[in-house]
Amino acid sequence: MPQIFPMNWLTMTLFLLIIFFLIKTNIYFFKMNKMTFNKKFNNFLKMKKVFKW
């Protein structure tokens, strides 16, 4: 019985770390896309601002 709790805790922490890593990689990928397609992204942001305000 004592082994079940630490294993569960370890799996939870690993799962959270993997999720965090995936989020960070997605943000990095998004930034790279923003750098490569800067003009398109700026136009998209302008359109969004016009639509919102």
C-alpha cells in the first residue's frame, strides 16, 4: 500500500511537467511563426483590434 501513493504523486508531477513543457514549446513555436510571418500577423492583429473596438 505505501508504494501506491508515491507512484501516483510521481506520475502526477511528471504529467504536469510534460504539460508545462508542451505549453512552453507551443509558445516558442508561436513566437517563431510570429517572427517569420510578421506582416501577416500584424495585419491579423489590426483586424482583430478593429473588430473588437
